[in-house]
Amino acid sequence: MERIYIGMGSNLAAPAEQLRNALDALAQLPNSRLAGVSAFYQSDSLSPGQPRYTNAVAALDSSLAPLALLDALQAIEHAQGRERLERWGPRTLDLDILLFGNRLIDEPRLKVPHYHMQARPFVLYPLAELAPSDLQLADGRHLRDLLDACPFVGLERLA
Ligand code: ROI
């Protein structure tokens, strides 16, 4: 089993419900256990002119291989109506593998740690709710340092 952190986001079709449905689907993945979920957070989209996003992070313990998990996450996105119309476009559901145990993954379909996580408060702050405070990424960076460089700005933590 490895500990995997999954970033979740939605800005269409009742975002909080999309995240709850995705959590139900994650809990049913084979050879896996849903180990935790952060609070939900709302924030403005990084690309202008889209509805606000609801984001959260899930902790999954799994013995699935990285690409098998990626396939499963894409199947969940698809089942919840994700259409890949444009890069950075609005979406019913986005599931991103942020961290996968202590692995560095650099494949065409999958880069871990996730590329943009260090600059995104809506990823780092929910991740910090679940991860140990001394978490070190596989590339040597410390979560603590990423948080220090990424102010808690524009995030609204939902009850
Ligand atoms: N903005 C926010 N706040 N949350 C997201 O999940 C998100 N995802 C994206 C872009 C369009 C970059 N902006 C986002 O893909």
C-alpha cells in the first residue's frame, strides 16, 4: 500500500455534489482504501471568466500502479460528465494525482509530484490538513516551505 494524495476540483453542475460523488467512487476503487478527505474550499478560477471552483484533497491508500490509478480517475471524471473541450476550461470534475508514495514519476501521461501544486493554495492548504506537517515530497521539497511561499489568499473554507 502507498499513500496517494488526490486533488479534486469542480466548477460546473453543483460542484460540492460532484466532489461527494467522486469521493464515493474513490472509496470503491479496488485494492484501495479512502483514508481521509480535507474540507471543501471555494476560490475564483485561475483562468478568468469561469465559475468559482470547489476544491478538496483526498488521501487514498492503494496498491494500484500509478497508471492504473490514473485510468481509474479518468474513468470517474468521464462518468461524471467531464468533457475535454479546452485546456484549462470549466469542468464537472478534475482528479489529479498530487503525490504517490515517495515516487517521482515522469511519464507522458503522468508527472508526480503534480506540476502546479506548489503555486496553488487550493491544493496546498487542503493537502496540509491531511499530510504530516513534516511531509517531504519525493523531489526533496518540504510541504512546509511550499505553504510558506503560497499565501492563504482567495480561499474560502466551507463548513
Ligand atoms: N482554479 C481554481 N480555483 N481551482 C481549480 O481547481 C482550477 N483548475 C483549473 C484552472 C482553470 C487552472 N483554475 C482553477 O484547471
